Amino acid sequence: MGEELRDELLLSTEKKRKVHIEQSLPAEIFLGFTNDFETPDWVSESLSIFRRTDSRPEYSIVPENLAELGSWIESMARRTDLGDTLLTQTGLRNFPWLKCACKSPGWAEALLTVIGRDVTLLSLDQHRMIVIYEEEYECIAFTATSSP
């Protein structure tokens, strides 16, 4: 199978996932997909470091349920000053980021339900980031900021 055909098949599959995300996230949270910027180098470099097995997370939690995990993420987002609007990585190559409003309680739980428990949250100004990974029994989190 040629690369062009693989890309078309991937795009078709991802368009279905995109529609699912659009329809599943509450309207007050979902602000649309944003593909008008390149993922900053510092974000890619940080993600690479965080994925290493010898990286130590800054935070961890063994959540009882999704609501507790969502509240924990919302608390971290406030402490990290991500802002009321942020970018979330989708895991889709053709639609890599979505913009969401994070003003009302429960926004993180909604994202977790639709995107999954591995979440990358980037401030709209692209200078601060929180990354959450679900491990076997716990969720771990890392934070990073861009260099001035």
C-alpha cells in the first residue's frame, strides 16, 4: 500500500474521530480544532523527556473515579496558570489540537471521557503545559514551561 493511500485512509478514520469529539464534548467546553500553528519545539522536547521510563513525575494520584481525576487536573491547571482557554492534544495526526474553555467545573472530566486519560494541556499562549499519563494504578503528571 502506498504512502498516499495510507494517508487517505488515516484521514478518513480521523475525520470520524474528529466528528465524535465535536459531538461528544459539551458546547461550552469545545471551541473547535486549531491547526493553525506548529507544535512548539519545547513541547515536543518535553513530551519526549516525560515519556522516558526514568522520568520522575511531579505529581501523582490514585483516583477513585473519573470525577476525582478531573478535579485533580483542574486544580493543577489553576496552580499552573494555564488560563480559562487552553489547547488539548487530540492524538490525531491531521487534527492534533483542539481549543477548549476551562471555566466551568467538570471540564477536565469531560475531556478525559472523550480524549482519554493521557492528556496534554497547553496554555493558549503556548508557554505552559501539563501532561497527564495513566499508569497501571495511578495517574502521573508533569509540568513544563517554555524558555523566555
